[in-house]
Amino acid sequence: MSSNNTKPRTQMFDSEAIRQIESEKKRWEQETVKNNEAEKEYYSDSGIPIKLLYTPDDIKDLDYLSDLGFSGESPYVRGIYPNMYRGRLFTVRQIAGYGTPEDTNDRFKFLLKNGATGTSVVLDLPTIRGYDSDDPEAEGHVGAAGVAIDSLEDVEALYDGIPVDEVSSNIVTHLPSTTVVIMAMFVVMAEKRGIPLEKLSGTNQNDFLMETTIGSSLEVLPPRACFRLQCDAIEYASKNLPRWNPVSYNGYNLREAGTTAVQEVAVALANAIATSEELIRRGNKIDDFAKRLSFFWNLFNDFFEEIAKCRASRLVYQEIMRDRFHAKHAKSQLMRFHVQTAGITLTKVEPLNNIARSAIQGLAAVLGGAQSLHIDSYDEAYSAPTEESALISIRTQQILQVETNVTNTVDPLAGSYYIESLTKEIANRIREYIALIESKGGLVSCVESGWLHREIADFAYQTQQDIESGQRKIVGLNYFPTEGNKTQVNVFRYPEDAERKQKEKLRKLRERRDNTKVEQTLNMIRQKCHEDINLMPYIKEAVAAYATLGEIEEVFRQEFGLWQFPLA
């Protein structure tokens, strides 16, 4: 995969000056540093060696016009928009979701009132896994750690009073089998409100890795079936929802489960490659759908590596779309990404320290050029955020936007010898890992064989060992550990009656809907599961007839079969 483009290469540094710098650096190391440098070697979180000092010699081959360029132009390392945050600040998009749709609707309105500029909903575990609230599998989990969504009625209640044609909506559906149903509900809800589909803006997560690699369940669809549904949602949106992002390739949860920053980006890009190949096989052109592909990154505490990762991800993605798929439209080559700060770095001990962690990670996201941002609340190691802690997270984003001046200039760390060297190294490692995935038959095959599972498990195990040994230091936990957790946290309490309310709504829904029509629409989905055809139009008919999420998911389980994680 070439990193060259059509721009002429220019020499940034004089070769004689580089030789002189090299010579002077050697002298400095011998005469000044001597024994002052710590003997141990230093590495980034991804295992990239870190030098004591970086000079122009480390980026002597960097060509400004070809390798960096200008914001809003190829290769987009410096940002995808010409004036970046001067033109449009990153979206303040705090996740919310608990209890019934009515409960979460109240939280949406609270966040928007206090400065959030987009909504983001997280679903409870039964919904994510495709079970209705009255299913025995859902008992005890309804409305916990997310909102319960069973039918079109719930989506209507969730967005009641929210101007979805003005405010972008992120739906953290995780699994494609859930995405295709709730996405259809969202579309039908908008149509019933008379909102033209071209006015809807937002994002579905819709990543088949969340179902087949990251999550765990007794009932999992096979990778190829799950991947098919992921592509169905993308293909449908590309033809009907011009402002909607039908996928957010989920590097975030990969990272939480156990990957380096390099693996996080490489696996997500491999998913984008597989998606593009499949949609082209179906007869679509790359510029028909690539403009709305998006990504979801997790930013940890390795400040400079995370910034360099964001820059490198844009570079490699642009190469893929330009050189491999020959995308012509500029927007098809733009990597747009959302950032959530790293939930796994939050600690229960001394939880107020999490405010500092999340603020630093959020700053890295801004310096890395994110399009939208969720800053974790300090109490999320305990539960869903309280209104108080959620407000602190919004205020942290607003401080970054208006008090720090970091949004006033584009890519302010560009030109740093370290940042540019690190960006190049990360980009090279991303390319190599993608090549490794492809040498094993591509991403779907890597999931089916269990190779990706082993990569994640091995890294997660090593990370835990490093924490327990103290090699990976966590303040308050294994570095100056606290003597008893004395901080009083006002833990959020989930509504206790959510399960009862959802069950009662389902009972009434099934009494008054046209059950014959529901059965007809479900049978049509059942039939189409075995044809090489997009399922979204048939799912949309079912949800409009008030078929429930669980009823549609049960069709998928019966027709596609179930799959066991390859744990051996």
C-alpha cells in the first residue's frame, strides 16, 4: 500500500544540516547526557520504542506536501476540514441510557439543555442481545446499564420532543442484528413525524465484531451472517439516508477488550476494507457508500501516542480509499471519527482522579482532530453517571472548546519531531497489521478461526499481569495506593420499576396490534434470510407493524443458526 500520491516531493531539510545535527547529537550524548539518562528502555503503550530526544534527523524523509499537506486536503493528516474547529466545533455527545425510554428521554433533555449538541443512547443488555423485556433471558437486566427498547413505541418515546431533524443522534446498538431493527424503528419514527429522511443525521455503531468477537452470549449469530447484516444497514443508508453514518467501526471496544492503539485502528480499517469489498460485490460503487463510513476510537493515557494514532489513522484510511478502491469523491477519502475516553482506565479507588484522566484523554482527542467526543464521567466505574457527574463531563468539553484556545488553530502539534516520527511509525505498523489480517484470509476469516480472539485475549492477559506486577502504573491503585477508599460517591440508582413497565407495555402492544400482519412480515424476513438480498426493507415493514425487536431477532437466530466462540 503506497503512501505516495500525485503531489511532487520536496526536501524539507538540508542534508548537510541533518549531518551536522546528527554529529552534534552524538557529541551531546557523550558529553552532556553521559550517565544522566536512565538506563532502562522506554516504550509507548503499543510497544513503540521512545527515544530520549527527537531531532530533524528523525523526520528527515518527511515531505510536507505529500506526507502532511494542509487540513481539508489529501492526505488529511492535519484534519479533514480546512478550518477544523474554527468552522465547526466537535459535537458534545454524552452517552445516556437507563430505565425506560421515558427515563432516558428526560436525561437527553437535561444534557441538551446544558450544552450537549448531539444525543447518544446506550441500550440495556437484553436489547443489545436482541431479547424483549419480557423474555426470561432479560429478567433482572431490563433498564440496567442502558435503556430498554422493545418496539417502535419505545423509539417514539425515546425521542419524544427531541428535534431529530436538527440534533444528530448516535445509537449505540453495537450488534448489526440489533442495528438493522432499531435503525428501521428510527426511520419509521421519523416518517410518522413527517421528517424527510434526508434531514436525519446520526450514527449507528453496527460492527459485527461486537457480536462475534468482543461480546459474549449463549446465542451468537455466525460471523458471516452478522457481517451480512452490517453491510445491509450500510447499503440501505447509502441509498436512503444521505446524512446518516450507518456504521461506526468500533475500535473503542476492541481496545477495552485488549488491543494496542495500532491493533485498534488496523482491525477497524480491515473491517472497512471487508465492507467495501462486499458492497462492491453487490454492485455498489465505492463513492456510493464510502462518504458515510465512520470510526470510533478509544483514547487512553499515552497522550502523544493517542494523538499520533488519530493522525496516522486518517493517513492510512485515505491511502486505502484512494489507492485500493480508487475512490474519486473527496469525502470518500475522509476519515471521520468519534472519540470516547477510555472507560477501562477509570478506577473505583480515588474516583475523582478520573476527572483528570478523562480531561487529558479528551484533550488528546481534540488535538487529534476528533469530530465528536464523549468524556467519561468520574463515577462510571460504579454505575451510569449521575446528573452531577454527567454535567462535569459536559463542562470539561466546554472548557476545552472555549477556555483553552486549543480549537483556534489546526493540528497544533504538527511539526513536532516526536509527533511526526510517531505518526509515521504508527501508520507503518497499522499497514503491517492489516497485511497480517489479509494474509490470514481477511477479517471475517480471522474471526471464524479464533485468531482475533486469541490476539485480544493474549494482550488483555499481559496487560493485567503488568498491572498486578506494578510495571504498568495506575495512580491510587498500584502507584501510591490509597489506604481505604474514603471518597464518597453518590452512585446512580437505576429505576426499580423499568422491567415492570416494559412488560406491561409489551402486553398491551401485543393485544392491540394486528398480529396476523406481524406474522406475515416476520415470515417474509424468514424467507429473505436465504436470498442474496438486503433485509432492511422487510425489517422496516415488520417494525412498522409493531413487530418487536425480540421477535425479529428470533427469526435471525432460527434462520441463520447459532455460532460458538472458537475458544480453543
